[in-house]
Amino acid sequence: MKPASSNPVSFQQTATEEQNQPIAEGTVSGISRSLKQNIYRWHRIIGIITIIPVICWTVSGCMHPFMAHWFKPAIPHEFVVPTPLTKEKITLSLQDVLTKHGIRSFRNFRIVMIGDVPYYQIKNELYDMEYYSAVDGNRLADGDAHYAERLARYFLEDSISSVASIEKITEFTSEYRYVNRLLPVWKVSFNRSDNMDVYIDTEQTRLGTFNNNQRKAFLWIFGTFHNWEWLGYISNEWLRITIMIMLLTVIIASALSGILIYGFFWKRFKSATPNDSTGYIRRNHRKIGIAVSLVTLTFAVSGAYHVSMKYSPDDRQEYVHQPVLLSRNVTLSNLALPLAWDRVANMSLVKIGKDIFYQVFYTHTEETPSEIVYASTATGELLADGNIVYTKQLAKRFFLASLTRNPPACCEAMESYQEITAPPMPAFQQATFQTAFDREYGFVNKRLPVVKLAYNTPQHLTYYIEPATGRLAARMEDADRNEGYTFAVFHKYLFMDWAGKNIRDGVMLISALGVLTASVLGLILFLRRR
């Protein structure tokens, strides 16, 4: 954000007088003659350097509350409520389907409802989803796209509009940004007046995001003028980050120089200000500038801190463990498991050590919370503390992969590395099964439920792992917490959550408008002088 008093053109006349007059007696000690004579000039120069970036950042920043809350489009459903499977509808077991279609290996499976028919959703070795009826075993052609469309219609409550296009998204785009986290997803576009696009994660039956015409425009404006994505396209990400940090540093200097001028030369401001329109603009530039100078500093400092963290890419998407499973090793029928079937929302498979287990998701009731249990595919016996055992195994793989700078290695085969050269894993402290977002693991991380694993390191290393997908949801150390806290408090004003989103966003909007106003007044003074 632009420092409130960042356009020093309002001080030009005063600066000229200051340079032509001897230093007055009683001037605050510690301020050199050179600084007094040149501070206005430098304030003007650094203000003009950053006037365009400041206008871009403040205007686009003012639009964020409109994009995120006030004018965010609403849809009837944003998630699918887990409900128990109806076991009576499932005629065939997983083994029956695998045998019928000669499937010898695969990565995982789930059971999903398409209409009133249960289907086995099987992820093959190429990570593609295939669908087989749990009633007659027949394969559903284009099943994943078909399932994505049905989910999109459910979220929108729209069974009438025709589909304009449906495509699989495997990389983040300007409209489906990295902040959405989930990949791959299906983009389902409808022929509607709002040109709604719905992004669907079929692997976990959930909504990625949704964009109508208005939101697409907001995303373009914010990406172009606040995040400067265009600079990354024409150069590279490192240069984009560096330029933004340099400009934010200049803005910080401009704000500090404005505060210094106000603090040491206020009496001279008053006597040197003419009583005309230019003087009126100059006075208001000074008053508004000093009023929002602290806001300018907090916006700029937190923004620079946040951007600087981008030098270390967020590569959490690379940390996933979904090994290939052999059908012959899954011996016990999933329908023969001794489970509380009236609470079973879904099931899948995981590999723990050298053994394969059914991963069973229980819905919550008034008496019992939601939970995940692990049953042996050989005996059906439950694994004690299975959720912790499984996620600790994943955390170790991810930790080792981070040391080797080769995240894909964590996915397939690291056993030899673990046995021969692996350094010791940090001491484990605590595990928590987390079903809701909180201040540290916020909504921006998207994935739930997760297991929080805390380790005893100087930086308090913490892994958040989504057991349903075997993915790293987040990795936290103190540096990440400090940056996240600073950005949340000083850039997004989350310290005002107690007053509600509307008041919080209103205060943030007024602050940004104050910075913008002071900057524009300074620009007007500069242009008038020219």
C-alpha cells in the first residue's frame, strides 16, 4: 500500500524556502543541515516513483471486500453433507468389480452415489477415475465428467441450464488460482446469463470454487493490479517478487519521510501554506497523509513481508503418497468388514508399512464425533490409533522428501533411502484430529479433516495431513506463523473480526481510501507545479 504522505510535491514551496533560509535557532537537535534542506525533495522523488503502484494497490485493495464478501456470488450448496452408505444397495464387493474387469492394480477406491445407484470410483495407475456400478458391475462411460456435472448441478441447484463446456483442470489458472489448492478439478461451465463456472473435486466430492461474470472481473482486476501477475508472465516469478519488494521498500521510506517532515517542520508548514486552492490541497494532503501514515506503514511492511516469503515456493501440491496397490493383496471383501454400517460414510484403502488397510470414514452422531478407522484387508482387525500411525508415516516421507529437495520421491519408493541414509525424524510431540479451521490452519488451506502433527524442533515444525488423500495440507514453522499472523492482522485487519466482517472490511476500505486520497492530492500538487 502507498504511504499516506508519499507525494511530497505539497512541500515544494516550503522546501525552496527552507533551502534559501539559514537554519533557525532551536531546530530539533540531531537533524543535520543537509537532511533539513533535502528532505522535501527526497520525499517528492520517492513519492512520484511509487505513485502508480500505490494507486494500483489501493484501488484493487479497496475492491477485495467487494470480491470476497459484499458482492460475492452465492450458490445454494457449497458442500455435500456426508451421509451413511446404504449397504443394502451395494450388491457387488470391490473384489467382484476388480475381478470382473480384470483390474490387477490400482491406486484407490471410494463409493459414490450417482443418482440412486452406488458406484465404485476407482483411481487407476494413471490417477484417472473410473466408475463401475456396485449393482451390476458395468463401467460408466466418461464417468468422472458425468459425476462432476451432477455435482455442479447439485451445488447450483440447476437442472435446467445446458452445459457449455466441461474440461479437466490440472494446473492453476488466472481464474482458478493457487489459493484454491485442489487439483485436479473439473471446470463445468453453464449456458446461463451469469456464465457460471463451477470447479469440482470428484476425488473427495467437494467444491473447488465457483465464478460468475462479476467474480471473474474481480479476479482479473485483483490479479493484474494487486498481485501483478502480468509481470510474472513477461519475466519470471523471482523478478516480480523483487520489483514488488523494492517498490514497497520505497513506499515505506516515503511514509517515514512524511512522518519526519510532519514531526520536525509542522510550524513551517503552517506559515508557508498560502490561502488558495493549492494551499487547500496542500493542507489536506498533509493532514490526511499523517492521519493514515501508520496505516500506510502497516500495509507496506506486511505486504513486503508476505511477498518476500514467495521466494520459497509453496510446493505442498507435490507432497502426496498414493502408491499402486495390487488387487490380489486386498483379500477381505469390503462388504464383510465388521463395521457400524449405519455410520459408514465412505471407505478407501491405504498402505501402512507393507500392509494394506481399509480406511473407513464414520459420520458424526449426537453421541459420537466423526472419525476415521483402519481395518486390515486380510483379517478385518482394527488398527489401534490408525489415524496417527498412518499420518506419522506420511509426515516422515514428506520430511525426508523436503531434505532431498525432491518431493516426488516421497510418493513412490523411499524405503531404501529411509533404511540407508535417512536422518532421524524430529521428536514427535502431539497429534490432533482436526475437523474445523482455526487461526493457524485457516480456510485458505481448504482441506478437512486433517491430522495435526507437532514435532519438537526450534521452529516448532507442524504438519497438517489430509488422510483421505494422503496429501500434505500444510507445513508450518514459526516463520510461517509470524508471516501469516502479520499479514492477517496488518493487511487483512483480522484483528477486527470481533466487530464482524462488515465493520472490519469497512475500516480496511476507509484506510485504503485514505492512503489513496493522500497520494492523489500529492500527485495533483506535483502536476500543478509542472
